[in-house]
Amino acid sequence: MTMTDHVRDYVARKKALGLSFKRQERVLIRYAEFADARGDRFVRGDSVLGWARTTASVSEAQRRLRIIRGLAVFLHVGDDRHEVPHPDALGRPRRHRPPPRIPSPEEIRKIMAEALSLPPAGSLTPLTFHFIIGLVACTGLRRSEATGLLLDDLGPDGLMVRNAKNRRDRLVPLHESARRALDEYLVARRRKGGPGECLFVLASGQPMRPEYLTQTFVLLARRAGVWNRVEN
């Protein structure tokens, strides 16, 4: 098999799992073309590092290495003639994701209370942040899933999260206390004139962007004194 054949098989398996894998596929195809031109029938560490270094960006070279290393690990399981480059062969990334910091229930309550002081006072915005933070905390929804909810997604059995991870729909059951809270929010939403089909909207009538939810959550956590420093 050529390296292109290996890449096509690997990518097909990843996509069969429901992954988009588009960016990785582009990198892998370019690497396969490079390896085939060299006559490499197996993943070679020197070829991987040599091709990864053809970009001027260190971070991009490290990203290329991570992607191709995934292919190498997959192929090495079936044939140990495929070499697996060391993950730090091109240096360690300068910035590592900080360890997760899970707030306690009491801290979540403080942040939710702080949300009620957001401007514009008396508008729908403070309530929207108050309730969406509570919903994420009790269900574990991703920020994009929560901000992307529609009114019709709230049903008698819970929340239908559409086009979630791996592009699949899933039903999220709600505790009766969470359902009561959402019903309370819907009453306020109708009273304060929240238009549109999105479940959570701001005073402007526009849905909330996931990035805005994160930025505001960080601000509220700092104001509430929950964390001295919260990473964005």
C-alpha cells in the first residue's frame, strides 16, 4: 500500500466514527504526497519531521506532527515497521491548556446571583445569563449546545440537543428543578419580549454567541470572588 492508501483508510475510519476530520485530512493528504514522492511505504520519523518543518511556523509544524503521529500510532498497531515520532520531537508547545477548574455548587450559585446585576437592568439579558449558567452547570451541556437551543428543543422528556458532538442529536433529561427553572425563564422571556426561535436570547433580541457566554462567565466569576484568576 502507498502512504496515500494508508491515509485514505485512516481518514475513512475516523469519519465512520462521526468525526468531521477535515483539517486533519488535508494535512495527512499533503504528507502522503510527500512520503509517496520519497518512496516511503511506511511512516518514517525523519520524513515526518522533515515535512513538518517545511512550514515557517513552529506551532504549525507541531500541529502537523500531532496529526501525522496519530496516523503513525494507528498504523504501528498493525505493523511495527511504521515509526512513531516522539510527541515533542519539534519542541513542547509553549502554552498548555490549564487544568480544569470545576466550580462547586455554592460557587455556581454566587455566579448566577452575580449575573442578575448585569446591564441593562430590568431587561432579559441578566435573566438569560442567570438561567443559562444554571442549565449548563446542572446538565453539562457544551456552551455551543446551550446557546444553540431552540424553543422547540424543550419537550416533555427533556432537551433535544441537535447536531451535537459527532453531528448527532441527543436527548438530555432534566431534573424537575431544572425544568421549573426553565419554565420560569420562559415566562420572563415572553413578558420581556424575547423574539425569535432561540431559547436563550438577549435584551437586543439576538441569540447569545458561545464566546460571549464564556467571556461573561469569566467576568461574573471574578466579580463574585469565586476565582482570583479565571483563564479565558
